[in-house]
Amino acid sequence: MSDTPHSPAEVQAVQEAPQDSAAADAPVETVAEAAPEAAEARTRRRPKPGERRVQILQTLATMLEQPGAERITTAALAARLAVSEAALYRHFASKAQMFEGLIEFIESSVFTLVNQIVEREGGGAEQAQRIVAVLLQFGEKNPGMTRVMVGDALVFEHERLTARMNLFFDRVESQLRQSLRLAAEAAGSSTPTVDAQALASALTALIVGRLQRYARSGFKRLPTEYLDLALHRLAA
């Protein structure tokens, strides 16, 4: 079969950005919550093709949540779903496409929230703080996705998946840079572009570092710990 991506996964998050504190619980969606109808369908009838795709992605994300999980094979995934490997390939041409489905969920969820923040928050510093908070809250609520975001789950997979996640963080940094330039201009900086680039780079490193620590601590060190204080010092 070809290894070209399918259309975006059927799991999408359309939520509102947090309103009170930068580290308040964001209304981010977990992959397991993305299709409750599919979960009910498993117990009452044979899933339809679209529901089966979501079920496969849910199961893959759940398996990735196991601390210290090694490379997940299609055989292990099929066994967890109680189907044959051939059944998996009726919905995805390859395991890489399954991971692409998870990445599409991450992109859709996060950038929907980021766009809402940019539209609703007037101040650049406030935008940047909420963007950082939303990303870390999303990772905290989706441990399996965190392993995809930081690349731990992609080590033995197709290199295009890692490249796509790198592009995801480039997009995050670009948006932070735009927001922080507004803040620097409002503060009367003589070098707003340089200031924004430096701080956006530091905040992106903070996001990636905290997500990595979360994944590599077996999901014990929460990425949002002391977040309000950290953001106040970095991006006030």
C-alpha cells in the first residue's frame, strides 16, 4: 500500500482557551474523550469504518501512556484491540499513518486553542503566557501524546514524523514571537524583534523541556508545576 497520509483524523478538539490564570486547567480534550460515541459503539455493535479508525488511535494513545513503554508493534496493537493486523491495515496503510493521525489530533487541538487565545487576548505578554500554559496542560492531560510531541514514541518510526513534530514547535515559536513582539513594542523596546525572538526561543525551550521531563519521569513530574511563577518571571 502507499504510505501517503489519510485525511485529518476524526478526532478533533474545539475548545475555549482558559480565562483566569495562565496555569488554570485548560479545557483541552484528551484523545480518549474525542469520540465517546465510538467507545459506546464497541460494546453494543460492530464499529463502523470511521469509528474503528478512532478506536485504533485511542488504543495507540493509551498504550503510549504506559511509563517506559517500548516500541509499539502493530501486532501488539492488534492484540489489544482483539483484531488481526490485516484489520488495522484496512484503516491505515501503515503504522506511520497511525502516528500521523495522533499528530493531526495534537495539531488540531493545540492550534485551535492558540487561535482562540490570539483572538481574545489583547496583550502580547498575556497571549504568550496562555499559549505556554495551554501546551503544557494539553501534554499533562494526554500523556501518550506527550511522548509523541517530544519524539520519544517516534524514535524507531519514519523520520517524517519527527520532522512534522519539529515543524509543530516551530509554528508554536513563531506565534510566541509575534505575540511577544507586540508586548515589546507596547513596552517601548528599541529592539522589539530581537527581544521577541530571544524570549520566544526561551519559552519554546521551556515547553519542550517540561514535556520531556514529564515523559521521562514516568509522568510523575507535572509540566505545569510552578508554572504561574515561572511565566511571571519570564514573560510578564
